[in-house]
Amino acid sequence: MNAHESKEIILRTKDLKTHFTVVNPKDGQKQKLYAVDGVTLSIAPGEILGIVGESGCGKSTLGRTVLRLEERTSGDVYFREENVFEATPERVNELRKHVQMIFQDPYSSLNPRKRVSSLLEQPLRLHSIGDLSDRIQRVEALMAEVGLDPKFRTRFPHQFSGGQRQRIGIARALAVDPELIVCDEAVSALDVSVQAQILNLLADLQDRRNLTYLFISHDLSVVEFIATRVVVMYLGRIVEEATTKDLMAKPLHPYTQALFEAYPVIDPRKRGVTKRIVSGDVPSPIDPPKGCHFAPRCPFATDRCREAYPPTFEPEVGRNVACWLFGK
Amino acid sequence: MAESVSATNELPSIPGDPSPFVRFWTSLRKNNSAMTGLGIIAVFAVVAVFAPALAPYDPLIQIIGDRLTPPLTDGYFLGTDDLGRDMLSRIMYGTRISMIIGVVSVSIGSLVGGLVGMLAGYFGGIFDRITMRIIDIMLAFPYILLTIVIVALLGASLVNAMIAIGISQIPRYARIMRGSVLAEKESDYVLAERSLGAKDGELMFSTILPNTLAPMSVQATLGIGEAILSSAALSFLGLGAQPPTPEWGLMIASSKEFVTSAWWVVTLPGVATLIAVLGFNLLGDGLRDVLDPRLQE
Amino acid sequence: MDEPLLSIQDLKVDFSTNRGLVRAIRGVSFAIRKGETLALVGESGCGKSVTAHSITRLIPTPPGRITGGKILFEGVDLLQIPEPKLRDLRGSRISMIFQEPMTSLNPVFPIGSQIMDVLLTHTKMKKVDARAKALSLLELVKIPAPERRFKSYPHQLSGGMRQRVMIALALASPNPGLMIADEPTTALDVTIQAQILALLEDLKEKIGMALLLITHDMGVVAEVADRVAVMYAGRVVEEGEVFRIFENPSHPYTRGLLESLPSNPLYKETKRLKAIPGSVPDMITLGEGCPFANRCPLVRPECTLAFPEPTTLDTDHKVWCYAIEEEPVL
């Protein structure tokens, strides 16, 4: 089922833009970096929306803007139809009880000077949940829920392995019992065998707590495994959106196809077969190409692609593609 | 499912892995320079605290008949000065004053400087620009000149000397703090705690501050040594402690005409200053080595 | 079997740390033949990079120390020859490329002159010829508009371009024998990774050099390796031809590693991965036994006592595991 048509929506963005001003080190000129450049999407409760793209595509900035950790340039973010950017600071803090985040690097996202107990107790305290003894109990329950022995609560982050640290990060996000969790490359820094543990944990938690994830990753196979629907981003914009099944079966946008083809196949007998490697580098989001941003690398690009950014077409029910190839 | 959750309950880390403080202490103990410095400071600290019990004489009592007695003579271990006061006792009481000056002026400098640096680094913007320009102006003055100007404005006294030294040390702490805050504020763990709903005050003082203490404590240790030296200089110039206070710089100044006839009256307070400053510098350098994150593991 | 180009025999490397002695490499042996690509694969901390850096003796000493073994390159033990001779070999017969090319390129010189420098040090070329050769190398690694890029500084290039420059530098010697590539595509986006892997593949054929590829990514291994050595906690646990490793993984760790990949078709429907339980052991307290014993589904009493001798399953397929005789080929 397409989330756009379902009635209930937990989070949506409307033409969201987050631009940064950066200073060119060479001439001291200020330039605009179009990190997120007009993103409209929506997530239904219980859904796992995957966001895929390469570096500089704006997926992480999108995740942070949704939590209002970055200020938007224009457009809006609605959490349960409440405009996040028009809320008072107090209200934003209240909203953070409902929307939480898991970070990429389990080493840098935990304060090295805090013990696990105080890392996990902090969100409870900030949102005035329970009294002290209550909170201690909750901390132990949280640790158990993410697969950590509560007897390690007095330890410091550096005393844990990468996977265990990520479990702490997950427990911290769960502490305030959120509805939506933004997972920003949550398993990318982990070794494969540990990554599998954490992916299972995230899937279990989603089942058990009926969570909604905005799952940001550069890794197609991870997104394919966990997401129900996928959004593909390129240079700040959504180029394709579809259910995971549809997208994996038949990617439509030339960039999505290029991404899929470039992804290594775990079968040495299939190496090199039908490989069509897209050439060129990902352009800088400071000065994105005119027209369709992918046009300079696209094997199907026409003059029209180079002139105007394509609108979103719906060649099949429930599939959105921003590519002129699908225009009538 | 149960498998994936229960699977990781063995820690790869060593059993009884020590806390950061214990780890810090273990590596500090292996650092010769830090331990030598710490030893020197400990001796001075003991002398400072127990000066009344340890000193053989009252540092102010003048026995004119015994004036300028050389060391190891007539029961004066380090001799007497030109007014017949026991040098050893005066140096011991001087330790007290130097330690207090060091600690008080560094406290003033690091608290004010640290706060300014924290606010400037955290909030940035116009406050940052204005305070940093003021700091630049302060740094444009030679350190000792700035101190002298401040004492001149406040009036010559030991307390004012401490304040002046403290004020002229503000810029360095402000800069170090601002630099560390700028680096820490962008890190994921600060962002993470912000996303949990932590407010600015908590982020500044409970999240960021503990992670900036390493460079600050190195600077503070070196700063104590420098403050001791500055106070001696100020007193030597007559801008700090006033007679008959047994302050090292003042002791050198008041008996400088005897430098050719009685070497000990000038040399010994100088040596005391030198050793004390050396102690703090050794500890400061050692701390820098131990706290440098690049050298950790 | 022909004489190997590089043969590592029972290499042992220790690191002293604040917490104690880390025996990072505990007797690693493998060989690379001329023109072959060997992938040294394993997760972080398994010692794959340390092994690679031992070959050119680039381990920081202290804290690191090579405590045993031989590294024979064309029959010469690299651990025994004097430093100047090794330095000669490093630029000419053995070259290295790293994960982050920015750190290995000099930021203050244009890339063209950096390549020329290598040419001028290792050959008796004239400056004009060196320039022409440098240009042709940039062309060889498919840098667009090499004439213009010749004067570019490293920071003006993208990550992918910098990696190409590193490869050009590695090829600048007259007679490259072995290239050691340490996670060469890990910092790159997947479309750029595909380009670099294709380039390496292409160059290998053209030049006939051997490639030692250090990686954690089974996908990269499947794309380019001829043979694979799987490392875990300072040991090689399985070694063999790439098809054997992927089609008949025989060490429980190799199997676990392949099964825990989310792209494994096994998981299309189940929505749960088959993870390896537990985590990598602490290298300081780890004993003499098989390092995988604490996570292994087939663990036996003898596993914790001593590391097993290799079992040869097939020509060119070895596995270090006690459970191998009883666990028939799947």
C-alpha cells in the first residue's frame, strides 16, 4: 500500500530546503550549499522509510532538519500535522520525546565522560520521567531490552565494543519511548557480523514497540533488508521513490540504476557481467548542474534534461520518478 | 530474535577495566617529568601548609647581632639576611605566599577566561567577535607590562598583584577554552544530547565542559609557575608584596646591595623560585603528554 | 605450482600498549603469485592492515615489533635486508595505496610533479621524458583532461580522482611487481568504487602486476579477487580460490561472515539476519586457542587449547578448523 494514500501520517515534509552558507577557502567568497533542496515525503506509522544516496546527497541533513537540529531555509516539517518549525522551543523539546535519533558513529555520539547509567538516565531526567529510583529501574530495563547486561551500567563508553556502543545509542533513543526514530547511518560504522546483530535488534524493536523509522543509509543492501519503502536522493533532491520490492525489482531512474549496477554482487561468478559503470564524479552540492543534476553523468540525457529539472512523474501506481524519460 | 539480543553479553573489554581517572593516573605515573614535578610541588605544598610548625624561627624577628650570618653557621641552616632574620624560615613562609598567589591568580584567570571562552565558543556571533577582539588587544601587550599597568591602576599590594596576574592570564584561558568548545560543540555526542532535549546550560557545563578540562588543566599548571614568577617580579619592582612580608621577589629586592658580600641573601630566594616554577612546568609538560589524545593507546 | 612472487611465512607482530602486549599477528602465512589478486579480508582489528604494512616494514616501531617469520619477495627476505635496499624496493617493485589518499599525497605540490618526482628517483629519465611519462600515467588511470589536471593540487581533486592519482604514483616505477591496496575504495561512494575497481582490474591485465587487496567488504572481494585469505583476530582461518570461498565456505567464521550480509538472498522473506553472536575477543587476554572459539557454533574442547593445523580441502583451499573433518562440505 502506498503511504501517500493511507490516511494516517506520522511525519511529512513539504518542499523542505536546508541550505548552508559556506566560505570558499580560496577567495573568501560566500557560497550556498544546497544540502536539501526541495524534499517532499511522508511516513506512515509503523513504516520503515529508507533514504539512500551517496555522500553529498543531503540524506543526513534531511534527517537532522526533520528533528530541527538544523534550521530549514524554506518548506515545512509536520509531525502529526503540527508544524515543527513554527513550534516554540519548549514545544520542540516536547516533540523530541516523540522523535529520536540514532547516530552513525557509536564512538563519537556517546559522551566519553559519562557512565552508561547517566547516558541513559539523561533523557528521562530531561523529560521529567519518573523519580530517581524509577529511572534507575528503567535504565536497567532499557539495557536488557537492547541486549546489554544491566550490570555494565557503571561502565564508560570506551569499555564497550562498537556494536555494544551502538546498543547504548539505541537504548538512549528508546528511553523516552518515541514513536519515530531517525536512524542516520546507524549500522554503517559496524563490521558486518555486528551489523547483522544491530539490524536484527532494530527490526525486533520495531515489531515490539511498533516504531516508525526514517532509515538513512548509503548501503543499498541494508536498506533493502530493513525498509518497506525507499527514497533515492541525489544532490539534495528525491529522484525516485517506491516500495522496496518494486524498486529492487525494477529501478526506473537512471541514477538508481547506476547505483544498483555499481553495488558489488556477492557472487564472484557474476562479476563484470552486464556491468555498466556510470562515469564521472558526484558534482558538488555547492554548484549543482543546471537542469537535472544527474544529466552530466546520465547515459540517456537529452537537451531537455540539461535545461530544466524534471517534475515528478508516476509511471506506475505508487512509484514516483523525477526523470524526463517518464514524461508523457 | 532472542539469539540476537542475548548474544553480546560478554564484554570484549578487560574485566575490571579502570575508570578514566584511574587510567589517567596510571599513565601519569609512568611519566617521569610529571612525577618529578609533582614531587617538587608536594614538598613545597607541605612546607607551605606547615610553615609555622616547620620553620625554626619567626620569619619577622630581627636579631641584629646575627645579621648576614652565612649558611650552616650558628644554627642558621641557610644563614640570615641583612636585618638578622632567619633565611630558612623566611623562604618557608615565602612558599606559602607564592603558592597562594599561584593558585589564586590562576583561579581568577581560568574561571573568568574559561567562562568567556565557553560563552564565546558556544554562542559565537557578535559576543564572540567582540570578546575575541578584546582578548587580542590584551595579548598585544607584553604580559608583564600588562600586569604592571593593572597593578599601577589598582595600587601596589600583594592582593592587587594576584588580581593583576589573574587578569593578564585571562586571554590564554579564554582562547584555549573557546578552541576546545568550538571543536566539541560540533561533535556527535553534543548533537545527540541536544536531540534528547538538553538545553544550552546543560550542554555547556555538563556535556562540553568536562571534555575541555584536559587542555585547560595543562595550561593552568603552567600558569601557576608563571604566576609565581610574575609575583616575584612585581614584588621585586615594589609593586607586589610590601616589607616585611617574606616574599621571594621582595627578599631579593631588599637585599640586592649585599649580593657581592653575602651571596645567600639573593641567591637562595631565587633558587626557591626557580625550583617551584620548574616543578609546575615539569608537571604541566607531563600532563600535556599524558592528556594528548593522540598518545592514548 | 610456480614460484610465488611474495610469500609470507609464520609472521608474528606484537604491539605494546598501555594495557599490555597485543599480539596482533599470530603466525600468518600466505603467498601471492605473479599477476594474481589476493584479497586479505576480515573485520576491523583482525590484523589485515598490520600484515600489509609489515611487508614494507611500515609498522610504527615502537609500539609495534615484528617478532617472527619471513616475508619473501622474489626469494629475498624483506625482514632481513637493510633499510636503504628496502626503500628502493618500496618505490619500484612494491607500491602501496591507502584508504585516504589525501594523507599520502603531499598537499603543497601539484600532482604532476609528484609523479615526476617518483619517476626521477627510480629511473635515469630526463625531465622532459618524465613529464611525458607522468602525463601518460594520468591518462592510464583515466583522469579526464590530464594536461589540465597535471598542475592540480591534491585538495582540488575529488576522492575518486585522488585515488586514481595514488594508483598512477604506484605505477610510476619502471617494473611494478606488487601493489598493496589497503581499503582503497572504503572511503569512496559506491559509483566511484565501481570505477576504481574496474580500473584496478584493467591495469592488472595491462601490466601483469600482482595485487594484495586489503578489505572488509565481501562484495569487493567477489568483484576482483582471484584468491582470498580470511583473517580473524590475528590469524588466517581460511584461504583459497575465490569461487571456493564463496561457494564452499568451510570455516565457521567465513560462513558466518557471508551469512550475515544483508544482501544474502536468504533474507528476502525472513526479515531477520543470521548474525554471528558475540563480539571480537580482546587481543590482550586472548589465549593460544582458536580466536573464534567464543563465537563459534561448532566449538569443541580442543578449540580453546591450541590453534589447529590447516586442513587442505582441495588444491588451493585450506582451512584452519578442528571441526572440519566432521562437518562435511555443504
